[in-house]
Amino acid sequence: MIRNTYEDIVNGIEVRQNLSLLRQELKDSHEKRALLYFLSGDYSVLEGLLVHEDPKIRKNVALIMGALGDKRLLKPLYEAYEKEETLFVKSSYLLSIKEYDFREYVPKFRQRLEELSRKELTLDNKKHLTEEMRALSDLLIIQEGVKHHKFTGMDKSSELILLTNRNYIHEIMAELPVDITAKAFSAGIMLTTDSLEEIRKLRYYEELLFVVSGMKTCPMNAEEAARKIAEADLVKFMMDRHEGNAPFYFRIECKSNLPLDKKSMFTKKLSSELERLTKRQLINSTSNYEFEIRLIENKTGCFNVLLKLYTLEDRRFTYRKEVLATSIRPVNAALTCFLASDYIIEDAKVLDPFCGTGTMLIERHKFRKANTTYGIDLFGEAIDKAKVNTEIAHQIIHYINRDFFDFKHDYLFDEIITNMPFVIGKSNREDIVVLYDRFFEKAKLHLEPNGIVILYSHNQDLVRRFSLKYGYNIKEEREISKKAGTYVYVLSI
């Protein structure tokens, strides 16, 4: 019980061990409330331990005072921080101060950070001074926020990587402007362009990443990697493409087979070194970042290095404000239309019997202008969300909250396009089998004689089985993801 642990601390019984235990117990909100009630605002014992001769005791007490969350503890925490001489303890005070309204101390924190930035780092002090600087930086960001830079590099020559569906790299590459020289590789397309806006119009790539000359790869050693990235002048790269001056705020994403603890240690050390080597023109931030340094382990045991710029907004799918767990990814909806392009006609009458939040129909209309378009879904919330998304997309789609199998209409459709329901959560496989059977039977009743069906499906076996049963011809079968078992089908009757 937390009260017994606290009383042992008061009585001087195994103080260091019991402080550690108390920190763990405070993670339980009920135990925390119990201790606060018992203390009734008397923190004299804890405050007294802030001057204990054992620095680990001071560190644990500081963290406990942060966890308690009583604003009366802010002042003693700050005063103890100023007096603390043991480097590895100082950042603990700052972690606790973060839990309070510390705005009155911001000028002093800024002054301390400037002092530390000028201080010479040695093997003895480097780790702990870096921890303190990071904690101070976090406090300033919390209070002052991050002033995000405006991207201005649309016409700047840039080396890019477009990550695409691996099955259709060459088909997607053929959609690039003719004056751009591009090269396919295993995960997508490499190209150099000074017409970034033209590239961003392409709807079929999954991510757009930048390559910085001089840092295309880096070793799997944090200090050496930081040195290589800093010497490549990443700061200049960012300043050339943005309005305003440094600092720029970054995060690191590491894709590696390293164990989680080693990966975490590597990224932490790399971030700290990069801040130091760039004289904090690049600042690590886990939540208010402007760009991501993405490290991808390669076959040589090093990392490929790419940049994801969050200052360059991807506006291709901004209509997609509302989503559900079953919603198709918009890039896959766009790719579905692209793969079925030979069968999609202008001004077609289009029906989506399982429309969800409207993504497939919106992308269908963006790919090639449709005529009258209907979306049906049994789930009322999906229909409400679809209406919001469609309004943002400036399109007109008629949505009906109804079961497709009860749907009737005065005229036939040229095209049925949909993301077929699939097993998720508590859904039963047999329910999906029945749904496919009923769908293929009923879809024929709503199609013109030359009509087509375009399906995005997670169930290859069911499409083949029931298309054969009801006399459909499979015009196209295109794999989207072998791992996910997703396919695009075009069928005719």
C-alpha cells in the first residue's frame, strides 16, 4: 500500500528503494489520490529529501514531486534545480517541472539553454548536459510552440524518391511528365526535378521523400552518422527550401532489425549529436517536428537516408476528413481506377453498393468525370461521413443509407465500383461468403448490358468462385498486395 511505502520513507527505512517503489505505485491513479489525501498538502518530508546527500534519492524525489501534480511543488522543484550540481540529476527536475505551469521560469530556462549550448562537451559531461539541453528545449517548445517554416522549394531542383505499389512501378512511372528522367528501383521511382508541383499531382504514389546529396547513406554508428548528416549540410538544404531561418525541428524514424532497446538508444544518441554538431540549428522534437529523417537498414549493414518534409503538405486527398476502420486508403482507391482505366468511360452512371465514407466514388470521379453517381451503405455513420468528404471534394454524389440488397432504382448503371466488405474484428468468414454470393447475384440486376464491375477485394477465392457461378467474365485481375491479399478486378456480364 502506498501509505506504508511513504511512512517507511519518513522513518528512514531503505529510503532509496522505497522512493523507487513509490514512483511505481504513483502510476496507479487510485494510489496517487490516496497519497495526496494522506499528505493533505504537507510536502515537508519530500522537500527535505531534495537536499539529501545521495543524488539518486534527490533524483527520485524530484520525479515523485512531478508525478504528484500539486502546483505548490513547482517552486521547490525549480529552486532545487538551480542549486543542483550533480549533472545526471538536473534533467529529472525539468521532467517534473514539465507537469506544471512553469511560464514564469521560461526566461531562465532559455538563458540556461544558451549557456549550455556554448559549453564545451567532454566525455565526462556530454551525456548529461545533452539530456538537460533536450529537457530545456522541450520546456521551451511546450510554452512557446514551434514556429513552422513555409515551404518555398517548388522550383528548386530536388532528388526525389516516390514510394509506390511495387507491382506497378513502371506503369506509374509512365504517368510522369515526359521531360522528367526517372529510374525504377525495388520500392518505387527515383527522379530529379525542378517542377515539384507537377510530381505532386500524381495520385498513385504512396510517399514523396527527398534525397540529400552527401547523406544518401550513413553508418550504423550514431556519432559517425550524425557527423555525416551534419557535414552534408542538411541545414542549408532546409533553408534553401523554406522561408525563414533555423532552427528546424526534426524526428528520426529508424527502420531496422535492431532490437527495440538498441534502436531507441541509437536514435536518441543520433538526435543529440545532430543537435550538437549543427549548433542546435536542427532540434529534435517528438511531436512538433517539421521533417523526418528516415533511416532504412540496407543489405550492407548501413542505413539509407531519406527526408520526409511535413512542411510540404500532401494535398491530393485533403477531402478525406472523415474515415472508418474499414475505409480504403485513398491511394489504393486512385490506383484501382488507374488499373481499370481501359474500362472506365466518361459520363458513366456509377453505383457503389458499399460506399463507406465515399473514397472510392470520389477518386472515380477525379480519375474520369462520371455522370449520375450513387453511394449506398447500411451503416448510417458511414453515409454521414461520406457526405462531409464529398462536400469538401466539391462533388455531387447521391448517398442512400440502405442495405444494397433492398436497393431499387429506376434505371440501370454503366458501372459498379466498390471496396468489397471483408473480415475484420468480429466479422464472420461465413457472413462474407454469403455477402459475396448475394452481391454477384444482385449486381447483375443493376447493370446495363455492357456494364462493368470494378472491385477492390480481400477475397480472391470468393471473386473467382461467385463470378463463375453467376456468369461474369473476369477482364482484369491485378494484385495490389500479396501480403494483404488484396486485388483489383474488372468484370463484365
